Amino acid sequence: MDQNNMYQPDNTGAQPTGQAQNPYMQPAGQGQNPYMAPVNQQPAYQPPVESDDVTMGEWMWTMLLLCIPIVNFILILVWAFGGGVKPSKANFCKAYLVWMLIGVGLSILLVIFGTVLGAGLVNYIVSYR
């Protein structure tokens, strides 16, 4: 094929190649160019999107259920990692779970510190009798 010739020789006639063709022009019969759509064309119907906001009532029930021991830990796990939960509620539950784990960790450290301090105090008192 010749470099200056943008047509390929074949039996059906001259067909333009993709190299020198204007990318904004489409041959007839291949659909409408999206850049040349009519100005007054209405957008396609979009169904209403459900709100991802958690209502105040849902937050009230959430806080009430989180006050119940053992149930709160189970619900936190379900809401944080289960499906079908609104993103804001799932993120809240993940943050709440992190705070719960931090509290448990600090409680364990406090018990260890108190035990060591108490044992040392008992040893100190017993040794001076």
C-alpha cells in the first residue's frame, strides 16, 4: 500500500483506512456520533437512588442496642462486616469496634499493672513485719 494513499485496494471499491480518517466522522449506518447528539435530547431515565443516610430513628435504635452487653459485640460484627448495611453505619461500627478493642487492650494492661503493683506492695509489707 502506498503511504500517500489512504485507500486500500480491494475488490469492493475504495474503503478508507483508520489511519488518515477523521475520528469524529463515522460512516453512514454505524450509529450516531455521541459528540454530535442533538442539544435538546432528554437524558435516559434514571431510577431514584436510595439514600445512604441513616435516619435519626435508626441511630436511636442502634445506640439502644449497643447498650446491651454481649449483644452489642455481636451486632457490631454483623453491621461492620455483614452485607446490606448502609456505608455510614458500617463505618461507624468499624470505628466502634476499634474503640472496643483499644478499651479491652487498655483494661488488660491495667489489670497486669495492678497485679504487679499489688504483689510488690504485699511483698513490701510482709518483708517489714
